[in-house]
Amino acid sequence: MTWLLQVPERHTPLLGASTGGGSRTTGGGSLARGIAHARVPCAAVDPATLDAWLPDFAVRTRHGRRSSAAPERLWTAANEVCMSETHSLGRLVRWRIPGVRTDQTFGELLAAYPFCVLDEGEHWSISGLCGRIWTLQRDYPRLDGPEDFRTWSEPGTVRVLIANWVQADGDGSTIVSEARVSPVDRRAALRLRSLWVVIGVFERLIGGEALALAAERASGAGVRGDTQR
């Protein structure tokens, strides 16, 4: 299952990523397809797997929290985090995606429309969304499957990828969430930049809220700090 919504950390390119120009698809070619359809054998999501789905992106964010709990316990706790329990993050999500219920879990959110589960495993999941994320009209198409996400190229829109996973970390585990956003064209890139001017500061402050709650619930004790970068 998936569980946590993250929005971009900044609106400038990272790691040499590019937004490109004109309507196009950033599917990554046949090699990328082979990687994407192969199940990840471990809990940690390899960067190549994310690159297979969305190699070219304008923005990216990553948050992480360490817990003393075993990976399976942390993953279970994460999937049980409810929208209303996160307060600030929950309100931000409901503002950007109208119609989300206060009693909805993040796992339920990312497993159903407007999201589409692209791939998943025992302690990890990758979801995608396409559309105009800067509107408040729930302007997202319904994706019938992973291939719809891969080939999406409608002008004036973006593709959003959200990956969540838990990995063993010493005598405990760490939960990580990474989000990537790729504009289809320059017009979409400009709209994304404008959106981030408004909500970017809030995400940086509250982006790790749900992770901290999951880690604390799983361990029943203190948690170590946010590893956002």
C-alpha cells in the first residue's frame, strides 16, 4: 500500500533534471520499461526504479524518519495514519485535492482516484497522478493503469510520482517518502513554479508530519529527526 502525500521541495531542477519544452512523454525508453516492471527485491526503492517511471523532473522532495520498530511494524503503522491525525498536512492535502475525507488514510488516498498505483511490494509502493495540480477543480484524469501514467503527454499538465518505502536500519527501520513532479511543457512548468511560491514554505515545515506520527506509533517511543534533503 501507499501512504503519504508529499509535494515538491523546491521549484528549481535537481540532479541535472530538466523540464524540456513542448508536449512530450518522459517514459525512459525500453530499458526503463524493463526496470519499472521488474519487482524490487528489497524494501528500499532503488533510484533506478524511480528513474524508470519519471527520470526527468522539475522538482523533487524527500523526507525520512527513523524508528526503533521493525520494518513491517513501521509500514503497518504508516498505512494506518489518518488524514485528520496530521492536522496541518491533512488540511494542505484536502485543500489541493478537494473531496478527500478527514477520516481517509494516506494509504487509501494514494491507492485510489485521482492516484494510480504504479507498482508495489511488501514494504514499498509507488503511485502516480497526472493533471493540473494548481487548480481547485480536481482537474485530474482517471488513469486506468501504469501505462497511462507512462505515456501521459497532455499539454499544460504535469505528472506526479510518489514513492514510499520502509527499509531496515540497524536495530530499527527508516521510512522514506520521495515525490517528483515533471511538467509536460513550458506552460505547465510556469504554473508549477507559481504554485510552489504559495505552498512551498508550508510543505517544508510540515512535510514530515505524517512520517513522525507513523514512526512514533510504531516504536511507542521517541523518534529521530526528519532526514529531509
